Amino acid sequence: RTLELCMHEHYEDCPWREQALYTYDSRNQMLYGYYIWGNTDFAAASLNLWANALLPDGHLRLCAPTRMDTVIPMYSLIWPIQVYEHYLYSGSLDVMQQNHLALKTLVDKALAHQDEGSGLYRPASRHYWHFYEWAPELSQQGAQEGELHALYNLYMIEMLEAYAKLLVAMQQKEQSEHYVKRAALLRDAVEKHFYDEQRRCYASRTLHGKPLGIYHEHTQLLMLYLDCVPQDKQAALLELLYKQELEALTLSVMPYLFMLFMQKDFGAQGRQFAFQKLQESYFHMLDGESSSLWETVKGADDFLYAGSLCHGWSSLPAYYCAAGMLGVIPLEPGFKRFLVRPWHGNENYASGEIPSPAGNISVSWKRDQQGGLHLSLRHPKELIAQPQAWEDAPLASIKIEKY
């Protein structure tokens, strides 16, 4: 319902306040929508608007369409990621082909603003709105001279790798290798520069090479998700996350919580941690008193009583049910090969359908008294299913039907 209320001719953040298309908001909305409707054409209508919002310095205007010159630098980095995810879920390169020149311009201009001493990147202007989420110190207007941000560089890594995959799909493997190498170099630079030995985690910001301000869950999640954390540092970082002593992530960042702990295997404790976060964040919205999902956990009281009570970026439960409980994740574009690795949470039964370009993928499971899941799967014969099990959700039996 929340997603539907945030859809007109393109995705919009909310139906009340701005009614505007943002990259970060719509990236979440698209991921959730693919699992509900498979509405890749609707997503493409939003993605194709961004080329006209490209500014001379390579950043995107805040919204599309708009005449405003307001910029959130990190939001610019999300567009290539969205285009890759559209390809992954649709199997179509149409959006990439239509926007290839603008995407290349954005990526190459982002790479032009490198700090020589650290190897890190900064936006074209330090006077932009350096927003990452609605959390303390992650929504600042302007930055100091010598200030560097971990999250800007982490999203840069994700963008470079997504763009490289698109180039491979476009039969431009040789060109893609340049961006893969730049991402690898940046991964090392981020780990080296932002790691705080005393805190055993990563600073979100530095000033002249020294940690600045508070430490955020958001930063640690992306460090882990993007494979930036050396093996010998992971256990201590995970322990710190599980203690919840860092600044908590907010609803807009929730997809990374589940992409980390429900797609990578950090053990049962990691999955329970993600599930606990889901319950804590959504309990007040899902208790029967609200008909849509809020922008932040504070609801209408946030932003001096201007908080949105219907915000598309918060529709994570749909993603959790499909990609988490049913465990369906595309491994090849258009679900041609897909993972089925269900997790039960507190439930004993689950069923649902996930749309793919070839037809619906139907999944159901029941949990027996020993904790094993009895999995039934029905999918188009053109697709290849790859069932797997979590250690804490073993598969007791598997039944597969193709049609």
C-alpha cells in the first residue's frame, strides 16, 4: 500500500510533502517493487529521467525533473547502481543503452575528484548538502577543508562495480576492467584511512586524516557488505554492531542490513540481529494503528512535526518477506538463475510468489518439529533454481515443479 501511494507517473518519495523522485528513495522502492509486481517498465520510466538532471560537474540535481540546483553528492552515485539492479531483475539493457553516455559522464567525473594523499574521493564541491541518512552528523550542509567521508567513498565502490558489470553486459569487458581496478584500489584506501584501532570500527568522517565525530552503524554495514573489512577485523566489528553501541541506522538504510545478513553468511547471530532491528523499527507502524509506513520511526513528530506518514523508502517488510523469508534472489539477469535460501524468523510457515520476466516463481515452506524446512518450489522451465540452506534453517526436503 505504501509503495502504491508513492507511485504516479514515476516513483515519488511521499504523496504528501515533496511528491518528488530521488535516486536513493526510488532505489529502495524499485527493489521492493520488483518483488511485488515485477514492474520493471515503471522503474525504467523513473530511471530514464535522470540524464536530464546531470549537471556540468557530473553530479545530479536532487530530484528529476526539477529546476533546482540543490545536490546531494552521494545520491548521484546511486543512479548507476539502480540501472544495474534494473538489469538484474528485468534482464533488459534498455535503460543502460538509453543512458550510456550520461552514465559514463557521471562515473568518470566522479573519479576526477580524488584526494592525492589518501587515494579517496570527495564531491566536486564541499558546499553541497552532504546527506547520507537522517542520523546525527550524516546530514550536514557543506564540509570543512580537509574533510573526507567514508560513506561517499563506499557508495563510490558500489557504483564502480555496478557500472563495470553493466559494461560487461554491453560486451565492453576491457573497458570494465578499468573501473574494477579503481574500485579495488578504493576499497584498500577506505579500509586504511577510516579504521580506528582504538574503537575497532570505522570512522564515518575524518578531518586532515583524524577521526571526526561519532561512529555509525551505516558505515560499518557498508564496510562489511562491500568486503572492505579484512578477515581478522570482522569478528570485533560484528561484536560491536551486535552490542548496538554505535549510532543506529535509520529506515532508508535498512536494505543494506538485510543484504548483508540475509545474503552473506555471518551466522545465525547476524540473521537474528537483522530480524531484531526489523521488529524494533517497524513495531509501531505494524501494530494496526497505521495504514502506511513512515519516513522515520518518529513518525509525524519528526522534522518539527513535518514527518511523512507514508514514505516509499520504508517498505522494507515486502523485501524481507520475499528475499529473506522466501529467500529468492536473482543470481543472473532476469532470474535466469536464482537462489532460494529461505529463513524462518519466528514463523512456522510461509508462501508467496515472486514475479520474473519468464513468469511467477512460487515458494512455500513448512517448518517441522526438528526445525527443518520442507520446501516446495514452482518456477518457469526456462529458469534455473539453486536451493541452499542456512545453518539455522536446514532444508528437510525439497520439491521442485517446472512449468
